[in-house]
Amino acid sequence: MGFDLDQIKPCAMCGKGIGHAGPVFYRARIEQLVIDDRAVARETGLQMMLGGNVAIARALSPETDFAKPFRTAEVLLCGTCGIEPMPLAVLLDTQEETDL
């Protein structure tokens, strides 16, 4: 997973260049997911029908995804901002969504 020059953009938090705090910076992919209630209900129903045996239910279940991607973004953070606390939901709200 390399990094090309055309991927350079300002820090998602401070807006400065990603190298202003030194050569180390961070790249993070943030995904917001939504639980698939129907898939969870089908899976738990199968588990109940099998007497609560989770292992057998997992083996027999057609379900593979219990959550669906809702929003996603890839952000760059400078070395300073990369160690600062920031709620991911707030950071995601400030970014343009990327393709899933």
C-alpha cells in the first residue's frame, strides 16, 4: 500500500501540509457502518431454532454481512494532529466521501 504524489492533500484536522510537523504523517480510512437488522434477526432466529448452538448456526447460515457501509472517507493527518484526540464521526463529517 504505497503512497503517490497525487495523493498528497492537506491535513484533515489543521489544514496545513502533512509534512509541516516532520516526515511522519498518518493515513486513515474511516468507515461508518449500519447494522443490518434483518440479517441479525435471521441469524439469531436460526440460532434459537438450533437450540442456541452458535457454531452450527454460523455453519448453516447464508448470512455473511451483518453491517453495511454507510459512509467512508480516507484522511491524511500531519504528525501533530495524528496524535491528538478527535471523534471519528466529527472527522468523517468534515470530509468528502470516497467510493465504497
